[in-house]
Amino acid sequence: MDSFKGRRDTPLDLRWTSDSVKILGFHLGNNDTSQLNWKPRVDKFKTILRSWNRRTLSYKGKIVILNSLASAGIWYYSNIVSIPDWAEKQINRESLEFLWNYKKHLVNKHVIKQRLDEGGLGLVDISLKIKAQRIKYISHLFTSRFSDKWQILADYFIGLYRGSCMGRIILKSYIFPRAANIINMPTIYKDCLRAWHSVGVINTKPPSTMAHVLDTPIFLNTGLTLGNKRPLFNADFITNGLRTVGDLINDADEFMEPASCLHRFSIESNAANILLLLVRIIEYIPHQWKRLLINDQQGYETEDYLGVLDPDQKGGVLLVSKFNTRRLYLLMLKNTTRKVTVASLRRWKAVFHNDNLTAKQTFSGTHSHNMCNLVSDLQWKSIQRFLTAIRFLNQCQLIESAECFLCGNTDETILHIFTSCPNATRFFESRYYMMCY
């Protein structure tokens, strides 16, 4: 691998190969190992689902199989190696086929992945779950002692963003992980940066201690811009080691003179423009930060100023120290929920002439704990409005009359059967009592 790629000799008296090697269940090598790593996982996923498909399961039971039993191997592998697009598509397709008994899909796949009180069934979104894993993994760079070998390796690869060599400091900055900016990174770290960017990790409070100020990055920092312009980035500074506010401070805890700064960091090219830029950077450092340096306000500094906005958390912020995969997944799912509209909810709003009707009000009672799964399924189907009634068959010109054959009072619709037909409601009430009690 790396510089040894293509060598034909076998140094160090070791057994070498030009293909791939298997370590702890993972195939590693110079070539594309995605087929070797993921095809057995996808095949096993399909086998588990098809073995369970022989049984009569409720929707809740199928979701348990999909989210836990069948997916266990997926989460283990996705922690280490990136899942290719073809594998993710096959898993998603097989999941939906299993849920709908390999027949026509009756509800939008994005709705199915929502929480129960949002009209869905709680099917895990593979893409969001893997993003949550990546964010949790990379957050350990801030929440644990920076001494483990994996952290040093991660710090190096993350620092390859735009060739900045800034390490984990880049995660405190404004990053935009497009392909050109992360071209030299391993795929797993590209995924980590994309996930970190997508969830919107921000500095939730301004620096409050001297240590916080000294550790603040100069570049790609939205809190340090020159005249309300876009965040600054200068490759000459970064290459020569000038990356944080602390790099501008001399031994007397004062800002260095720009000329001294040039000499200290051996910046020779384009010196006149660089000198002017240094003057402007020091000038635009906020006065609050400078006061903290002057007052020498010390204190134990953690990374608790990094976090994401979350209205469900105390203070409206989920801090990095509180990150876990479940919380991150639910946060990202909630953000996608705002973009997903349950089609049946629009229809119920029209039926009841109530534009303020919410998904929680509509679906909260469909999966009660004291209700058997068959009743839950029937309620969910009826509210989702994909049970077929006579009026629908009449509209399709399959039968002549749309009249309710139980009462004969009006056309038979889902709303009529479950709420106003006297014969049908008496029947359902009696069966409900028998199944639940």
C-alpha cells in the first residue's frame, strides 16, 4: 500500500499480496474492496428478510425485524467502512419490499421512515443513521483525551481539508466539504466531514476564557471576518503554521508585531501583502477576545461551546459532549420531517375543515401500548386512507353503485365506515373489545 504499491520484492520477511487482506472481518487493499465487504452483508440481509416473510407479521413486528435483527450486521460494518451507493439502494429497496409483502407500496417511503406520531412506522433511515455514526465518531476528538492512536490518525486526515494541516481545529471552522476540498482524504473521513457539515455544528457561544480565545482558528471562522466579508483563508499562513489566535501571541502574552510574525513563521513570498493582511487580522479580532487576553482570564476550558441547535434540549442546543448516535439521528430525522408532508393528513384537514390539524393529533393513538398489533395496523391503514371502500371502486367503474350495503344511507367511504355507519361501528366496537380484553 501507499509507497509500497507495485513493489515486487518482499522486504522484512513478511508475506505480501497485491490484492486484499482480511483483518477482523474487513477486506483491505489497493483495489476497490466494496464488493468483498458489502455483497455478503447485503445477501445476508435479504436472506433474513425472506426467511421471516413466511410468517404473518404486523407492521410493528416487521419494523422490529428490519431495524434490529436484519440491520445489526449493517451497523457494525458501516462503523468502519463506507457503504457504497449500490449497497444502500439494495438494502432500502429490500426493506420496503419486505414491509409491503413484495407487493405494491401503498405509502411514500419517506413517510414510512417518520416517527409513529408523525404518521410513519419508524423504519430506520440508513443514510441518516450512518451520518449519526460518523458525527459521533468524529466528536470523540473533542470529548476524550487526545492520546489514542486513532485520534492522531483522524486528526491528520481531517487536517487534509484544503491542504490546511489544521487537524481537528478545522471542525471548529466554517467548512464546505465539496469534492475539490477533500480530494486527498480517505473515503471514511470524507463522509465524516460531510456529515459534520450537514448537521450544522456551530460555536454556540463566544470565547469565555483565555484558553478558548487562543484555540480559536483564524481562518474559515465566521466570527472573524474582515469587514463583514466571507471567512478568511490563506494557504501561505496555514502552511507555515499560523492557524489560531494563539499563534499571533508572543511570550509576553501580547500580539506580535506583524514584521516579527513574518520572521517567526518564515513567510517570505508576497511579504508586503501578507504584512497588510496581518495588520487587518489583528485589527478585526473582536475587542471582547482581546480583553480576555489582557485580563488573563484563565479557567478549565472544554469543547462544550461546540454543538447543534435543537429545540428539544435545555437551552436549545445539543452540545458535542452530549452527542450520541440516537440523539443525532432523531435530530436529523426531525429536520427532514419538516420537508415531508403526509398525503393523508391533507385529506383529513379537508374532511374536517381544520387547517390546524397536526400529524401528532391524527396518528398519536394508532399504536397504543394497550392495543394489539392487528388493531394498530387496521387503525393506521384507515388513517392513511389506503383501505379500499365501495365509493373508490365505483369511481374506478368496477361496480355500479357506491351506496353503503350495510346501512344504505349514503355512499360508502372510509370515513363513513369507521365513524357514521351504525352497523359497522357496532361491529368494530364489539371486535375491539374482544381483541383487547
